[in-house]
Amino acid sequence: MRDLVTRSPVALAADPSRVLARLFVPGHELLLDAVSSTTDVLARILALPEDVVCSTLRHVQARYDGRHRDLPGVLIANYERIAHRIPDDANLSDERRCLLGAWFTTEFSVEGAALFNPSAVPHPDQSKLEQGQIRFILSLRAVGEGHLSCVEFRTGVLGPGNELRIEDPGPHIETGRIGPAPYDREVFASKLIEEGADGESASFLIDGLPSRFDEKELQRALSALARQRVTRQGAAYTDELARRIARANYEVEFSPKSSIPERVLWPHAPSESRGIEDVRLVRFVEEDGSVIYQATYTAYDGEHVSPKMLETSDFRRFRMLQLAGPAAQNKGMALFPRKVGGRYIALSRWDRENLAIATSYDGRRWEDPSMLHVPSQPWELIKTGNCGSPVETEAGWLVLTHGVGPMREYVIGALLLDPDDPHLVIGVLREPLITAAEDERDGYVPNVVYSCGALLRGDQLLVPYGVSDSSVRFALVGVPLLLDRLIADGPLDTMRANTSA
């Protein structure tokens, strides 16, 4: 596909110097025997002479202060999280409290292992640009120690022409302030049943909740359920599930002094305990013309994966929300950028192998998916899926796909969906659009190119893509030529047969 694709020389590599100061509990770093040694460590620290405390604190400040925007604030915050272990009669100086925080703090390099799987959307601020330019935001999957994934951002400018510039992200990063998010009763009820709650107990709990509720209202309903445990055998398990589901919904707010590339979405919910993966951003336009940025992402707890959704209007305040329904399973959901036929639409790979399409009345509960594209060509016979949200063109909905073929090689393909009925495939590329070049084949997972979302600018598509699960590169695709090729290739006979059946 050399006539369709131009690779940019711009690339993003992991930067191990981008570090967070995280709480560290001695002993908890051990995977097999996570027994805290806090008591012994505290005793040794409290026994230090004051002059040693002051000199050690000066050493810590000299070595680490420039690596963090507010190191003293972080150290005091971590001290306060373990202060309940300090004897009540201890009379601690400010220096000792700060240094105690340092012993319970560790740096985590969010990009220590890799930076990959990007998606791109137009930046909310398009001011002060030259003609032919567009400012954009990239989401990125960053992987650090223990293969723990979080989400980072970059900003950049495309144009004029093929010029591409990624802006300096700055030296500091932060994870923001976490707070509760309001809950939706219908989604909450769906998740309870999906997770195996007792139907009678779940119904009793849900009946005690308003359509939108908060933590206090949930606690009141759970207290009422607890009083029913003698006659409701499943009440205890339903209570446990409800609390876990509630923790999966939360909000993150960042300081207005921070820039977008300095903000990191860190895993907070139990379902995310081993990482947040592969954000698929989309600029969603409501029916009244208002705009909100949404994304699906994969939550991973070490054993299970599940799709979740984030929402933001300004990339400073984020809501992290659960999704429900049969189509909201496994990896690889991608939202359409607007409603179609009065309903929300999404691509889904609920069965882990095939690309499907699903609809929703509220954007949170996704109904039974219908098949859209099955692995049928040599380069996708293991499985297929999407590479981000569909892009709307005059010819139809342009969908970048990924396929897995021989030697577990990942490539990027494309589909074209009917503009009025996206359940209909009107074009399928017979060859991959992007395959790993020779200098892109080596990395953490070799022979992989993978995108989570492209950006349309006029007749050009910017496709950021992960390179062998290690770094990020960019391709520019001529949209008119790609659409001509898709229309000429037409749909696959296998899908015609499936549709007619």
C-alpha cells in the first residue's frame, strides 16, 4: 500500500525519567510474601538522632526535588497515610515527619518499559494556528515496572502539508485528585446481574436507589439490605459486589496549573489494579451540537479484562465509568463520534475474535452485538478487531482494523461502512494498509503495528501507531485514494453470505 501511506520521520520513545512519587510500604513490593515490615522500619526511623534526620532530609531534597513539582507536599501526604502507626505520644519535628514520608515513598517510571498504542483527537483549543494546521491530543499507553499500564497524553500540531510536531511534555507528571462519581441505577443493576448477584437481593437493593445516586445513598440502601440478611441468602455477596462495582466509578481532577501532557490517568479501581490499557479517544458531538470527549479503555485486574469508558470536556476533569451489556465484554470497544439513527453505536470484539457492531440507548448499556467482519484473509485469520473509532467521510464510515496472522504478526487494515446504516460493510481492503517495516519489527512484542484511533484533517488521515509494543510512529494516509480502493474492492463474499443468511 505504498501509494496510500507516507510514514513520518517523527517518533516517540519511552522516557524513563518521567516519574511519579508513589506510596511505598516496605514488604509490599514482594509478590509472593507481601508482609509489611512497617513496624520495624518505623522503630528504626524514630530512633534516629535529630541531626541525622536533618542531614538525611537535606540529602533527599537535593537529589529528588527537581524531579517532582511539589516533593515536600508528596512526602507529607505519604507521611499522613502511615501516621496512624506512629505512637500517640511521639513528638515529631516537621523535618522528621517529612523524612518519614520519604522512607514511605518510591519513584515509579511510568514509561520505564514502553510507550505505545496511541489514539488522536482534535484539541479543544484550535487558536493561533496557521492555515492548514490542526492541533491534536494523543492518548498513550505507558508501561512501567511490573508491566503496570497507565494513560499519558501528548499534544502536537499537524500541518501545513505533512509537517508534524509533537510538543515537549515537560519534566513533571501528576495523577490528580480522586473523588466519587455519581452512579446510574440501570447500569448498576445490569452490572450486579452480570457479576452473579442474587436476583432477589439485587432487586431489593436497586429498588432503594434513585435513578442517579451517590455514595451516601448507596450506603443507606446497603444498610437496608444488611437488615434483610436473615431471609435473603444472597445478601452478603450482593453487598460485596455492589461495593466493588461502586469503586469502579470515580472522577479524577487535575490542577489547573498542570498541562495536558503532565496528567497521568493512574489505575484506581479494583478492576484496574494491573493497569489501564489502550484508550480509544473520540470527539463525540451531541445532537444539540455540544462536544464531549469520550473513550473506551481496557481495565485489567491481573486475571480479567473489561471495557470501561472515560468522559471529559477539558482533559482536566475525567469521569471513569463502567459499561454493561453483552457487547461490553473483552477488549476493543470503540465508540462512533455521534449518534446514528437516534442511538449510540460502537464497534465491539465481545467474542475476542470477530469485529461486531452494537447499539445503546444511553451509551452505557450495550445490547446484543451483530457480526460486522470475520477473519477471512491470511493476515487476519487468528483474530480481527478495530484500531479506534470510525472516521466519518462522505463515502461512509472509515474503520481502521487490526488483524493477526502468521507468526502472530499484527497489521492494520480498513473497512468502509454504509453512511446511513453502519451495520452494512460496503468495502474491505484485500491487503494490509500498514505492516511493520523492517526497522519496526523488534520490540517488547515483535512484528506489531497497532493504533487506537486516527485523526482526519481534510483529505488526510493521521494514523499514530504503536511499534512492536515499544514506541510510537506516525503514518499519513490519503483518504480519497483509500476510499477509492475500498469501493473498488467492495465487500467480501463471506460477509455477503453471512448477511444474506
